[in-house]
Amino acid sequence: MLWQLFITFFKIGAFTFGGGWAMISIIEKEVVDKRHWVTKEDFLDQLIVAQSLPGLLAANIAVGVGDKIRGRIGSIISTIGIVLPSFLMILIIAIFLTPDLINHNPTLAAIFKGIRPAVVALIIAPVITTAKTAKLKWSTAWIPVIVALLIWSKWPIVSNPILWVVLGALLGVCYARRAMLRSQKSKVKSQE
Amino acid sequence: MIYLRLFWSYLKIGLFGFGGGYAMLALIENEIVGSGWITEKMFTDIVAISQMTPGPIGINSATYIGYVVPAESSAAFSNPFWGVLGAILCTFTVVLPSFLLVVYTSHLIRKHHDSWVVKGLFSGLRPVIVGMIASAAMLLMNGENFGTDTRDVVWSISLCAAAFCVVYFAKIHPIWVIIAAGLAGYFIFI
């Protein structure tokens, strides 16, 4: 059973390009539809947890599903399973494709000169898609602009993204608390 | 000690990495490139290689960065053995917070994910995540990646714009975009 668990997650890690949602749907197919290790409800439950926590979605869901199936040892096995293919493949690439080689081999240097601007484009695309799903309004659209500019500025302290993660979370909770208290007050008033 | 510093950096990356791999890039940029361990150019190459190999970008880049940084930091670590050790350390550390949090806090989250606290937390995080991804893109738009003479810059901007259109509007998978850009680069810059 543990071996099965390992092999299943190893295969998912080895054959899925990109993490995130691409991987989630494949994990769901394997562990829910094909192997019946967890029910659909349990899987969706784990997905909520995985999304609410920091870290990589695919790793979070592997830990959760493994834990559900076989407890602590299951979560360790499934995590190793999903991480190991990436680790091995990148290690082999890193050993042979060194930064020195990329810079000094004229063919590779030219290829990577073309790739680098495309990589930037690959990061701009999710800026727009996440901005859309974040449902930014005129009252909140300034936040990403300020955050991006300050991280980009490389100024001490304010350029550290951790500061903005903590601040965003705290202010979000404070704002929600205020909104909750207000709605409670108006409820009390309307009852009077 | 480079390994302790890598461990500490990746612990922070794993712990504050809300919003997935792309948002994590801003953290990696700040921790790893900001420490002077690798150049912006190498970081961009690592992102490209991570995109082209199976697996989440956060894990792929951790392995590659862990392998490269010890040798870059000191000549004493130039033996590949030290690189493999670094790769194991960074890959392990980036999933460690995930692992502990999922195992020990999932019952709490299941109970409270509908509460105003969690909802408020994420309403505050979402705009920040957008800003973090944008900053990662902005930081990589530099002379190291786009070239410095006019011909290089013009070609680079055209490639970037074309790649964006193909990925965003035509929804072509990033791997094909990277392969096409590499081919284009070969013919343009050789």
C-alpha cells in the first residue's frame, strides 16, 4: 500500500508539467476516481486546506491526501513521491547545464538570450489572471501597484515581500473585523 | 555558513509563500538574488529550466538554486557533492513548512475556513499576491535579461510581447513558448 502510494505520487510528479491546478486535477483523477483511496468530499476538503496554507499547492495536497490515507507515514511517503522526480531531473540538468556553460557556449548563450524575455512574459500573464480573480476594485487596485513598486525598488526593509504578506494578512483581518462589528451594530439597530 | 543561511532563506520562502509558485518568485528573488548568491540572469535561466521540466516551479527552482549556490559562494564548495547537499537541503526546506502546517493545522482550517478571520486574511493577501508576482516580472525586466545595445533590446521586447500574446490570448502551454523563444534566440542572436 505504501509502495503504491509512493509510485502513484511519483508518476504524478514525473509527468505533470507545472504545479498548481494542472497537478491538482491529475491527483484527483488518480486518488479519487481511479484508486478510490479518498472520497470526492475528502479530497475537496483537503483542497480547501491546501489552498489556505502557504507553500506549493501540489505539495500541500500530497501531504493532506497521504495523511488521510495512511496517517503520518503516508504523508511523508506521498510528499517524497511527488518531490523526488523534480528533484532528480533538475539535479541532472544542474550538473550538466551549468551557468558557465550557458554563458560561454555561443549556441546556448544565443538560445537563452531568446528564452529570458519569454520567461518575463510567462510571469506577466499570471499577474493579469490573478488580478482578475482577486476582484480588485478601484479602492483596492492601488495595493498591488504600491507593493510591486516597493519590492522592485530594492530599498531596505520595504522591498522585503514578507513584510507585505504579513501586513496584508493583518490589515485584511482588521478590515473584516470592522465590517463584522458594523453589520452586528446595524442588526441590533434594526431589531430595536 | 552557506547551508544554514540557505536553510533559513528557504524556510522563510516556504512559510510566507502564499499564492503559489509565481508569487514565491518574489520571495526567492529577495532572499537568494538579494543576498548576491546568484545573478538575475542565472535566476531567469533557473525559472526557464523549472518551467520546462515536470513538477512545480517552487520545487524545481529550489533544487537548482540549492545545487548552484554553494559553489558560487565559495571555491571550497566547488565539488558537486556540496551542490547535491545544497539541493537536498533547499528542496527539503521549501516543503517543510507546508508539511508541518498541513499535518498539524488542517483540522483548525477545516473548522474555520468560513470564518470572518480567514476570509479577511485572504482578502488582504490577494492584492499583495498580485503585487508580488508583478514585482517578480518587473525585477527581471533588466539589462541582464533584455540586453543593453539597441538591437538586443528591440528583439528582446518583441520576443517578450510575442510570448505574452501567445501565452495569455492563445493559452499555449509555457513549455512550447520557451522552446519557440529558444529557437528564435538561436536564429537572432547567434
